[in-house]
Amino acid sequence: MNITVVDALGKACPIPVVMTKKALAELTEPGTLKVLVDNETAVQNVSRLATGKNYKNGCEKTEDGNFAITIEVDDLTKAAADEETTAPAEGPMVVSIGSDHMGEGDPELGKALMKAFIFAVSQQDKLPDTILFYNGGAKLTCEGSASLEDIQKMADAGVEIMTCGTCLNFYGIADTLKVGIVTNMYSIVEKLEKASRVVKP
């Protein structure tokens, strides 16, 4: 069987998972995927991805202290069929972001988590129809945001990016908006009301 190596050394999650998922999708015949990572969190996340797709997988520590995750892909149709049966019902999906950080605790960690969240959203097979940014989340679509590239990528792919105008004005950043359009609370409520799925970080 062919061996495909995915070098995710030095990559923070969720990037190793995204790289692995992409490599799996690009396989044209059964084989072995060898994913190299340098932290146990990545080991757990990549292994969980493989298990979720019904692929045999294992991990060993390398001589340099890193990890090599082996994923045996013996049936390319198995995981595809599994994804089809577990796919959510089609309909408008809205991502609602009301802060520039994710969770409570250390603010710098929270900002790093939000950046990772937005990146992960941008890597999904099905992108959201709309992303709403309000309150502190309005800062993410403005100049200086660490997530601008990922948000712009989604906008270019057809995702509707909407930022609360009241929030932009409150923070004094209305003239620094870089991605999407300015919206109002009425339109935000409309989007949420019509959505079949609402995702919040």
C-alpha cells in the first residue's frame, strides 16, 4: 500500500486535523497516511478524526520526541458513506460571533481560540451561509484583526459577512471595517430566525 506523509510538525490545532482531512480527501486508492505531529493534543484530535471515519489508526513516539500517527485507509467509500448518513439537514446555517475571544479565562488564550475557531469554520466542507459579528466580535472584521484573511477567504467563497453598525460605532472603528457589510439588529434577528442551524463559539 502507498504511504502518504503529512508533515504537521509545529502546527497548532486545528491545523493538523485540517491537513489530515485534506490528505484523506485527496487519496485516490487505499493506502497508509502517516501524520507527523509534535504534541499530544494533535495526536488525540487526529486519532479521533480517523476513528470517526472508521479507519484503523495508531500512534508511536519517534526518536526525536515527536509523534507519528498511522491511519490505514483500506476502503475509500466507507468514510464517505458514513459522512453522508450523518450529515445534518440542508438549510441556512448562521455562525453568530459576539466577542473577539472565545470562552472565559485568560484573554490572550481566548483570542487564540477565536482565531482557531474562525480558521476551522473556513476549512469546513460546507461553509456557513452567513456569519454575524456583533459587540466585541465586530472587531474581528476590522483592520488589525488576526482573522481577516480567513474571513475574507469565506467572503470570497460567497459567505455573507455582516457586522453590527451600532457596535462598530460604539467602539469607534466604523471606518476600519475591512470585510463584509454593515448591518443592524433587525437584520441580525431576521438571519437568526430564518436559520436552520446557528453555530456559536
